[in-house]
Amino acid sequence: MNFKICVPIGTILLATVLFACQQPAPKEEAEAGVSTTGLQAPYSQVFYDSLQLTLQSYYKLSGALVKADSIAATSAALTLKQHIDSLPVHLLQMDSTHLGIVAGTAGSISAELTGLTGEPGLEGKRASFQMVSDMLFDLVRNTGLKGQTIYHQYCPMAFNDKGAYWLSDKPDIENPYFGNKMLHCGETKDSLTYK
């Protein structure tokens, strides 16, 4: 092949390759667009009102455990279960996979609350409360909660030093795992603020 022909063709090929490297792949653009639009969809105020009632019931359950009041804890758990069961997740405008995760989490919380109400002692109720707390935190992280701050608090000594989290609507520590024995044992590890 002639050198005069190879140089221009080689230059064109090199320019084409360099230009193509600067462009994102169409598939990546499409995937990025799908995930961000699904997560940025506005959610219904009806859902957020229901979730707020759910969290208020959760805080009552936490308060009953702080006071070591087994009867009040059972009553608060029953109310919380009613709110979780009536949470209108179908109003969330998100992709079906994400919606399935949220609905599944709500179902798991409901099942754990059924177990909590059947526990005769405070320790069993507190163990179920830990699982409810973890799942409820995941649910709120996935949906948000307009106009609220949720404090994710942690006690390293709970359950024989295994540690456990709970949620609070205030930064002050009131430990539901020990109550008056170690009321202020713990720290805020994280907070979620939604506007």
C-alpha cells in the first residue's frame, strides 16, 4: 500500500477511535437514566402522612421499652403493626424492583411485630424491636420522609455486647434496650434529614 494513502486513512481511523472514547456508551446512558428517574419520582403526600403515623407508633413502642413496660410495648406494637399493614406503598412512583423491596420490607416488619406481641418477656420484645428498627430504617432510607429528621442510634452493649440500633425523633439518647439501667448508654451514629 502507498504511504501517501495510509497516513490519511490512519489519521481518520485514529480520530474516530479517540472521538468514540469520549462518548459514553448508549447502554450506560440508558441505564443511568432509568435508575435516577425512578428514584427521583415524587412520592404521594398520602404515603408520607401514613409513614409519619407509623413512625409515631414506633417511637411509642421505643418509649414503652425505655420504661420497661411490657404491656404498653405490646399495645404500641399492635398499633404499629396496623400502621405498617395499611402503609400505601402502591402510591410510590418507583420502578417495580424498588417497589417490591419496599413492600417486602413492610411485610417483614409486620411479621416481626406479630412475633413481638407474642413474646412474654421484655428481652424477647427487645430482640424483635431490634429487627423492626433495622428494617424500618431501611424502609425510610428507600422512601424518605418529608420534613423529618430521623436519628439512627446505637448501643454497643445491647445483647451481650453485640450491639443494636434503634430510631429516634430526637438526638438525645434514651436506650430502649436497657431502660433505666443504662438510660443514656449509646450514641447517634447517623441521621436522615428530609425536606
